[in-house]
Amino acid sequence: EKNLVKTEMSDLEKRCTALRGIFDYSAKVEKIEAIEKKLSDPEIWKNNSLMEQLSKEKSSLEKVTQPLDGLVVKLKDTEELFSLALLASPSI
């Protein structure tokens, strides 16, 4: 059974990687970072329409990246818990 669980977790990792590719995750993260840099400039706050546009764009990008980040974190947490369970009870 533990081999089945390990296989399933490996499959889920591959699916997460595939989803990141499908949704162009890396480009979205880079764009978010560029927007955050622009938004950190105090001068941007003088241009309400640009600030609002950048904030909306960032929010839109985060609607894609945050769920993918959440999947990766949950998968890693599950792998760690499974490893701990195996240490506590190797016969699982």
C-alpha cells in the first residue's frame, strides 16, 4: 500500500508541474513581481488609473498562481505526513 501511495503522490507532482506549464505559471509569477515592483514606487500612487489597472492585473494573475501554489504546498505537506507515518509505523 505504501508503494501505491508513493506512486500516487509522484503522479500528483507530475500533474502539478503540467498544470504550471499549461497555465504559464512562471511567466505569471514574473509579471506579478514586475507589477509589485511598480506598485512599490510611491510615484505610482499619483496616477490612480494606472495604480488601479496594475492592481487588477495583479489580482487576475494571482487567481491562477495562488491555487497552484496551494496545491504544491498541500502535496508537500502530505508527503511529509506520510513519511512521518512510515517512521512511526513502518508496516503501513
